[in-house]
Amino acid sequence: MMRAMPDMVHHDANAITVDAGHSGKLVWKFTRAEKFEFACLQPGHYEAGMTGTVTVK
């Protein structure tokens, strides 16, 4: 879907878009212990390995 709409803008409390060379802040509040996966939504970034896991204990 992201490849089909590369200029799509995300307006979601759980997402952030940051221009190259800049930084941003995203705060997540977890309510249970678990492993959570996250990934970049920019076209090609997921495939390039821009993913991660947050482990909440």
C-alpha cells in the first residue's frame, strides 16, 4: 500500500514522519508486558530492515 501511495501523510498518534537529518520524539505508553514489533512505513524501508522490537517487562 505504501508503494502505491508514496506521498501519503500519516496522522496517527502512534506514527511520526521525520525528514532526513532531523530527529523527532514519539512516546508510547504500554499497559502490559509483551514484545511489540514496529517498522518504518516509508516505501522500501521495511524491506531494507528498518524494523525493531520493544520488549516491555
